[in-house]
Amino acid sequence: MVKNHTLARAISDAAWTTFRELLTYKCQWYGRDLVVIDRWYPSSKVCSSCGHLTEKMPLHVRTWTCRCGTAHDRDVDAARNILAAGLAVAACGAGVRPQRGNLRTGQQATKQENPRVTTGTPVH
């Protein structure tokens, strides 16, 4: 069904939405926390050692060497970056991990509420 380019996106979105709903339900059932990171976080293009963001990396590139000299398997490096981002969100909330270099997606992992302004409000 995903090979049908007219419906592929809708089918993929529905499948991931269902998967996330199931994970959320199971986490609530067993008293666990589901940590969600930014959807557009470039986890496979960021060096887990130095934080350098590689601008372009085609999908056929499975191993790469960062400018710091560290050799990476793309999937293992992505897993390390996702773990680090998830631990940061779990420990301190979304948006607290300092952005490295030019890694600025502008997206938050969770909704951030602006604090209410109470300065100057009389207390009775």
C-alpha cells in the first residue's frame, strides 16, 4: 500500500500514529514514562562524539567519518543521539539540551507554555 505514492504518506502517518497511541497506552498501564523527542531531530547526521552536524548525507551512506576523526555506523550513531536527547528531555524537560553548532530545528519536543505574568498584580 505504501508503494502507491498517492496514499503512501497518509498510510505511513496513520501507522505511526497508531503505534504511538499503543505505546502511550502501554506506558500508562505499566506506570512508565514515554519520552518523545523532536520529530525532525537529525539524529543520524550528528556526530555523537563532538556534536558536528553533517549538512547532507544521502540514505545510501551507512558509515561515515566525522571531521573529529570518529568513524560512525549511521544507525548506531542515531541510536546514541536519540538516547541522549531522550534522557535530556526526561531529566530536565524539552528544550533544555544546549543546541550544538548549527543544529537548530526550532521545534520543541513537547508543548512549552509561557509563564503567566503576575508582576504588578495586587494580592488581596
